Amino acid sequence: MTKVYTLTMNPAIDLNSTVDKVVAGKKLRCDELRLEAGGGGVNVMRALHRFGADVCAIFPAGGQLGDFYLHLLENEGLACKPVQTETEMKRLNTNVRSRSDDQQYRFCTPGSEFDEATFQKALNLIEERLKPGNILVHSGSLPPGLSPDFHARVADCVNRAEATLILDVPENLLEALSESSVSWITPNRKEFEAMVGRSVEDLDIESELKKMIDNSPFENLLLTLGSEGAIYAGAEGYHRLKAPKVDKVSTVGAGDSAVAGLTLGLAGGLAHVEAAAQAVAAGASAVQIPGINRLEQDRFQALTQKTRQINFDH
């Protein structure tokens, strides 16, 4: 299987718990706290590791929280290559599920403002590690003070290495990547609408996606639409991919799981559209389980077969 690296420039420690009901002004007695190293790329890496992929995470880490972040990853047996920095890591995100209304409440804090030297160290590490044919998944938000043109700098490193870049970030990619080619982008509905300035319902979506592929640096695009599935556009044409019906428990980590499913397919040599269908199956699998990126092998494989039957078998 192809070697995969993930890049997370705004890592976080995720605090996850459950409470009977969320109300103002009272002490809320929560269940036992679950702590996890989080951030887009690390969540993707965790899912890939669970399925036996050869994967390593790259991220900045500094100070006591940075040391604790590394400790959490080591306890899970996850391979990583931290970018050491003098800046203290300080990002803590809290996810609380309320039993009374079965809703997820998510409280996200800004990350550390790293210096340019840290960003350059990350780029140097990518340049040093990537080999032709490898995959880099650049996922998650950017920390404060880092310009979106960092995406272009990452893309240039990946292109020089003759590797594949999967870009799953919320910033406006059309402005940030006017010239640097990118193998894959994976926007959700909200991110795509921000890119084009209109709602999906108001668009001739097939025409809009084909136009974007023809007139942008993106070679392949996977538009994820939650329970509606996804739309693929790129080197293998245009395909709407339906999602299997599942009981939704939590959407936390579903997007990262979908990216992991896509990456797993590409690393295993699947065609683009088949890998995109695997992303749909991974997203559907993740929403059935609370927590971050809780892909289970049996459930994922069953949904992969179901997704394949829905979309490809006639």
C-alpha cells in the first residue's frame, strides 16, 4: 500500500463527554472525559492506521500541551514526525453530547500563533520525507496568522516530489491556489458554496463542477453532501454517489472519516470513482458512532459493499 503522510497545522486536544442536558447557569455533571489528540490530519491518520495503512502524521508541537499531545499519540501506537517549536500549543476543543435532545455541542478554540520558522520547518519536513507516488493529506484549519497561501507552498512541495496531494481545508482555495496544481480537494457543502458564492440548490451543479475542474488548479474534486452522499468530478468524469441509509448518532469526525476512506482507496490502487465511493461509505460509517473518527472495520466494509451496490451494480 502507498505510503501516506498527513499534515495538521492547527492540532488540538479534543475533550469528549456526554451530559444529560445542556442548560445555562448550572453545574453540568458530565460522564467520564475522553481525551484524544485531534486536528484534521491526525484524525485522518488515526482512521488510516486502524485499517493497516502505512501512515505518519506531521504537525507542530511545543510546550507542555505539545508534550501531552505526543504522549496521547504514542499511547495509541500512532506514528508521527512532530515539527518542534518554541511556541506553546494551547488549542483545546470540547465536544459534549446531550442525551435529552441527542445533539452534539462543539466548542472550538483558536490555535497557537506559530512563527514563520515553524511553517518553514514543516515545509522542509514534507520536502525531505515525500517520495514519488506518496500521498500527503493536508487537512484542518490553519492556525492564527498563517496566510492561506501556505496551501500553495504545500502544493508546490508535493508537486516537486511527484506525489499526490489531498487538500481538505476550509479556507478559500480558489484565491489561495491560483497557480499551484492540486490532485484532490474535498469540500463539504458549506465550503463549496463559499467557493462559488451561491447555494448548491441554486446551481447547475454538474456544469459548475466541470467548469471548476477545467478552469482551476484542481484535478479531482469530491463534494461531500452528508446523508445525500457525494459528487465526484475530475479525471474520470462526473459521478453522483448515493449514500446508504444509516442511523445517525454524531457527525463529529464524519468529514475526516470520509477523507480517510478516499485516501485508503487511492493508497490501495482503486480508481478515482471507486475511492470516492469508499469515502461515502466511511462517512456513513462514522456518523453511527459517537466520538472522533470511530471507523470500525466490519461496519465500514459492509457499508463499502452497500455503497458499491447502490452506485455501481445494476
